Amino acid sequence: MPKPSLRTRSEKQRFLRLPGGRTEIHRKCEKIGVSHCTRCGRTLSAVPRLIPSSLRKLPATQRRLERMYGNQLCHSCLQDLLKHEARNL
């Protein structure tokens, strides 16, 4: 029996037939969705599609972009926001 964290419906199950006549269940997690810009909905290209446990193992520079609003806004929305803020000072 699998460990409790694997007993969920989000795990895709595939029944695999083995040469001796046995069947095994192979489990596979669903793919992680792509990150999107919170303002326009465009996909963020530099953000990796990894589960949180794998994401923690990456160095900080590969987890997110190094500019402000790095994992939240795309470059064009950030540019518009900065222009708007500079004009309203």
C-alpha cells in the first residue's frame, strides 16, 4: 500500500501488466501549471514548472526573476506600472 500522501485522486494511476501475470499500479503526479501575470494573464517565461519540494532545491536565482514583482508581473505590465508611478509623483 502507498504512503498516505500518495493516496489521493490528484495522483494519476496507470495499471502496468508485468510478464509474470501480475499487475502493478504506477502513480504519476499531475503537471504543475504555468505561472501567469496577475495583471494581464500572460504566461511568465522564466519561472520553472516544478512542485514545491523540487523548487526548494534550486538556487534562489533560478526560482524567480531578480527584478521587482518578479514572479507576479510580466515585463510589459511592470513597465506600465513604473511609468504610471513615475508620472504620478
